[in-house]
Amino acid sequence: MRVYIWLYILGACGTISLGMFLFSLNRDSILLKKLKLKKSKILINWLLLAVSITCFLLMIYAFIYIQKQINIFNLT
């Protein structure tokens, strides 16, 4: 299972950042309405979403790449 360690790391990173995005988006949107602040304060939340999407895409790419390597080594 050492082959898939990067998948676990990327999955954990993506899940944590997605959870932080969902938690902070709800809290910050309520605070923005109450305090009438600019919406640019919410930029960090969208960066967390971008990080989670990137991690999930890298996880898919790494899985496909690992499967190709395993298939190449099994053929020889």
C-alpha cells in the first residue's frame, strides 16, 4: 500500500480544505451580512475551494499514472 501514499495525502488535504471552505463560508457570509463588509474579505474561502479542487484533480491524475506504471511493470 506504499504505492498509494500520495493518494491518501492528497485526499486528506483536499478533504480538510473542502471542510474548512464549507465551515468558513457559512460563518463569513453571516458576518458579512451583519457587519456589511466588502465581499473581498471572502477571497480566502474561495482559495480554499481552489486548493481542494486542485488536490482532488491531482489525486485522480496520480491514480491514473500509478495504474499505468503498474501495468507497464506487469507486462515485462
